[in-house]
Amino acid sequence: MAKNKPVGDGARVGAVRARSQVFNPQNQSWTKRDTGTGRFMDQKADPDPFKGIRKEKHK
């Protein structure tokens, strides 16, 4: 059976909670958002999305 060890090594298992990311087509980058407040937190410098953070649906 798989175990999440060693404890305290900084490795995350699963998705990050209370955060999402959205793609900005104007500057071709991904922006991270706090889902509780809706404020933007961070923006990626490269064109790849953030790892382990869910993507928001397009409306």
C-alpha cells in the first residue's frame, strides 16, 4: 500500500485547496486566484499552467 512518507518533506499529495487558476488571453499567462476572497495572488512567467491547482471553467 502506498504511503505519503516521509512526513515534513514538503511534498504535496493532491490538489491545493481554496485556489484556482484562470488563463488570461491578453498576455497569454495563467493567474492564480484565492477562491475565498476572489483576489488574484500570482501570475506565471512561463506559458505553462500552475501544477496541482484546478482550472476555472470558461463562461
